[in-house]
Amino acid sequence: MLNQPVAFSILNDELESRRIDVSAVIEMLKKQHIETPSWGYANSGTRFKAFAWPGAATTTRQKLDDAAMVHKMVGIAPTVAIHIPWDQPEDGDYEAMCQYAEAQGVRIGAVNPNIFQDDEYRLGSFGNPDAAIQQRALDHVWECCEIMPKVKSDVLSLWFADGTNYAGQDSLVGRKRRFEKNLKAVYEHLPTGSRMLIEYKFFEPAFYSTDIPDWGTSYAWSLKLGPQAQVLVDLGHHAQGVNIEQIVAFLMDEGKLGGFHFNNRKYADDDLIVGSVNPYELFLIYNELTGAALGSAEPAHSSAPNIAFMIDQCHNVEGKIAPMIYSVLNCQEAYAKSLIVPRQQLAEVQAEGNILEAHRLLTQAYRTDVEALLQQVRQEMGIPLEPIVAYEASGYEEKIRSERGLAATSGGFQ
Ligand code: PSV
Ligand code: MN
């Protein structure tokens, strides 16, 4: 392996020859922000089995400790999404929970209500035919709106398991109307200056119809609701072959892309490490994001500057903290590669209709090994040059194993 300064100086020369402003790229990489999910640090499983992982977090404080450890290793994961009631403090003191997070070096990010795990939600939450169950779900989401200022969060992240399993089970129009009414009731309750993100998912757990199956539905409702409502794109929630980067480009340009749930899938909502199955897709998504963020001709209403980049993954058999570090690093690498796309040159050849040269410029950035650049960023940020190696050498895994043991319970998904 080349030593770091030599490797960086070779890459720096190469990128400068491509007319890339390397110091600007470094500054942008330092500002990257990826949020990790509290539920990713707890035990989780498939519908067949939840394997307990030694040392997995069971309390919210432990989840925050683990998220803080990830942030120490990568330097770009300063916030943690929470899920209520999984992360409800025993004494109900959310301010204290927020202070605890800050004392560990992280902040609370998005607040995720849970309106899918109670028996009452067998027929859904906001789409439930029973008005009393809809109200129960609404009360819980309102409670989350109240929690937001206590934990200094300005993002409410909504995902619904609602839908039907059989044709004829319920009125599709009826469910749509119930949803509209209840989403509006949430919108009216949002804390000032905050946003509600509406996530879609094409199937599962419902298999015949899903009440928010696609980005078009989320978009239509966020348009109707108003500027504080936006769409959340979870990379695992599309049918095979869907062009996610095109969805991203459209929503962003309309000012309606509010956030991401990063993960990767091979078949369904697999929740695998983002970039592990299709790193090229991840790069293409970042390419759209970066293109919009840097583009001077973008409309003023583009949502590019205010997107919440969140990971939504539960690692069932591969550990908890190390796969989360890998996930953040994969996002960092994809972002770095998107930053070295020669935008000006690309626009010129696109305008000329030079298909292959345009494709070459884009894929050249993707194929470039940016590790030396990332190590330079890490060095300047004062974090470990090789986060995974540093994590393994830190002794943290051994420490939590011996302190926490093997938890029988899950702190999140079963
Ligand atoms: C279930 O598919 C899911 O992964 C959704 O993507 C939510 O964002 C997440 O759970 C947390 O509720
Ligand atoms: Mn999600």
C-alpha cells in the first residue's frame, strides 16, 4: 500500500488534471452528515428468527452510546433518529435524553412514530376503518410532535404499514380519504419550523394494496398538505429495476425531496448495508444530489440544501456497530465520487449530444479510487484514517459484550 501523503498527492494531481477543485471537494466532504437509526443498534430479525447479538443495545442510552461510537470513528454521523415508543425514556424525561445524547457527542435527529406494532393496528392505523383506531394512531403521532422540541428535532418521519391483503377487504377510496384527513391533522400539529416526511413502500406487510405505495402518492399528499410536508425516499421500497435517481431528481427539483432512508436491497426491503448490492446506484443517486446542490441554475425552491440523509437498516446477523460504520463509509465514498464528476465538461458534452463522452466522464468519476482523498479528509478532521480497523482495535465491542451480555429482548424490530 502506498503511504497516505504519496497516495493523496498522486490522486490530487490526477484530479487537478481533470480540472477538479480538490480543496473544495475536501471541504464539502467534511460537511457531509449521515444520520444513524437507534433501532439499528438493537437486536432485530426477520419474521423467522431474531438472533441476539452479544452486546447489542437494549436501552436508548446504550443506542446513543453506540451511535456516538460510530460518529467518533467516521466524523460525519452526528445525529441519531429515534423511534417512539422504543426510545421512550423510562422516566418520560426527553430533555434529559437529549442532554445525554449531547454529552456523548451526538444529537437527536428524526422522530419516528410507531403506529404498526400494536394489536389494534391489525387493519391499519390512519387507514383503519374504525375511527377510534385512527384516533389512537393520530394521538400517538401528535405525542411525537410534542416530543420533537424536547429533543430539539425538526423532522417527523412517517412510515405506515397500512394496506389490505385481499381485494374487496376494504374500500380503496375510503382508505385514501381517511389517510388524507389524518395526515392533515398531523400537519396542523407540526411544531413551527419543522417538517413531516412521508415515506412510501410498494408492498409489505400488506400484500394486495398499500396505502402509500409509491412516491407519487407521497408527493401528491405532501403537495396538498403544504411546504412543511415532503417525501422520504427509502432505497429499499421500490420494485425491481426502478430508476431511483430519476425519482430523486424530480422530487428535489420540485422542492419535495425531504429525506432518505439509505439501505440496499437485492429482492425486497432487505435492509442490507447501503452500497453493498449496488454501489453504482448509490453513486448515481449522489450524482443527482450533488449536481442539484452545486448547480447554479437550479430553481430557488429545490430541496437540495435541506435533505435529511438517514440510514434505515437493521443488521440481523452481521453485528451492529461495524456494519453501521461500513454504511456511513459507503455513503461517504459515493458522495466523494459524485463530487469529482466534472460538471462543466459534462454539461458541455451533454449539450452536444455526445452520449458516450458524457457517459465516460460520469463513469470515470465512479471508477476513480477515492480512498486517499477520504483519508486526507479524515486526517484533517482528526478522526481515524481507517475507521473499521480503528473500531476493531478500540476494544469497544469487547467492552459492550462484557458489560451488556447477550440480551434476550429486542430493542426495536423483532
Ligand atoms: C419498515 O419498512 C421500515 O423499515 C420503514 O422503512 C421505516 O422507515 C422503518 O421501518 C422504521 O419504522
Ligand atoms: Mn425506511
